[in-house]
Amino acid sequence: MRRLTLYSRQYCHLCHDMLAALDALRGEYCFELAVFDVDADPALLARYDERVPVLVAGETELCHYFLDLDAVRACLAGVK
């Protein structure tokens, strides 16, 4: 099972939008999603700050700001 990580923040509407779009993909793909609030961790805040949301799979950034549906589907389908 693939694991995706979403770096976001509580008050970010783009973060909420990306999370909702990822939840909608659960009907098509089986994946784990870990969500981290960048404001809760100084290292994450320094790394991502206003660039959120950022979606990664392992060490690979799939997209930021808006969901790249093609990149996420390719990742979840195992396409390289």
C-alpha cells in the first residue's frame, strides 16, 4: 500500500481542498495518508512555510498548492 504525506496548515483553504480531493481518490485507490501541520513543527515550517499544501510520496514531491491528479494517479498505480 502506498503512503502519501500531506504537509498543510489548519487555516489554509488550498490544504483543505487538496485533502478533500485526496479523500475522493480513496474510492479508486488504496493508500495511507499522513497529514502534518507545518505550524506544529519548526523544521517543517522552515522547509515548507507558505508553500503548502505539499504532497509527497516517500522523498518524491508529487505536487504543491493544487493536486496534480495525473501525478498522484501515476504514483498510486505504480507508474514511474
